[in-house]
Amino acid sequence: MKKSLLIALATLMISFAASAQTMVEKPYNESIDQNEQIDQAVAKAKAQGKFVIAQVGGNWCPWCLKFAAYIKANEAIAKLVEDNFIYIHVDYTPKSFKTDEARKQRTLKAMERLGKANRFGFPVMVVLDENGKVIHIQDSSYLEEGDGYNEKKVSSFFKHWTPKAVKG
């Protein structure tokens, strides 16, 4: 009886964990060309007088998912981002390199273009001006607090890299 109860409980927990994972929004599109994604964001930013924030990471990265969810959930920061940036999620999934050489080359080209931001860990934020020039790379670990992100630090990061702040 105890054994079958434990098995049933374990099965229930595994099912719950699997369904919880599928409920998490996955902001990184692994099938698109990251360089085209960046080109489109830069064109949109230029047309709107904004900068681009490229959040580099992947759906495999818990902290990347936390940051994306945090930006959406915090109304003040979401508005700050919406008013000043084109915010994109640039996929970096090295696991795919073993099976897809073309994807690997596109990803490496994108990382070169983004100042080799992947060297900082994930997620990492890259600020591009309206012409696509990298003007700042932000290691997100400096924005963390406990199991999440510090609102003051995140807000400060975004405020210091708006077009108005940079251009004066």
C-alpha cells in the first residue's frame, strides 16, 4: 500500500512539474536567424527613435526566463522599456551546434555582432543604438537579488541607457 501510494505521488509530482514547465512562456525563438532579427529590431528602433535591447540567452536558461517574465510583470519597468527600446530575445543555444552547422554559424556571427556578449553568461543584455552599434553590454548578475531581480538596479540600468540619457 505504501509503495503504490509513493509511486502514485511521484507520478503526480512529475506530471505537475512537466505541465508547469510547459506553462512558462518561452520568449526565445530558436528557429529564426538571429542576424535578421537584429536587423529588423534596429530598423524599427531607428524609425521610432529608440535603442535596441537584445537579451541574449535561451529557453533552456531559468534566469533568462525569469528576467523576461520580470520585465513583463513590473509595470514601471515594462513601460520604461516600451517607451525607449525595441526589446528582443536573441537565442544562444549551443546544444544545437552539434546537429546544425548552419545554425551554429549564424549564432556565432550574431555573437560577434553583439560584442561576444555570450562571454558574460546568461542572460546578458546588449544595448544597440539606432544604427545597430553596440554601446553597452550588461552582465545581468549585477541586477540580481536573491532568487530574482532588484527593481532599483534593473530600472537604473534601463534609465542609464535610454536614447535621451545617452545623447544628452
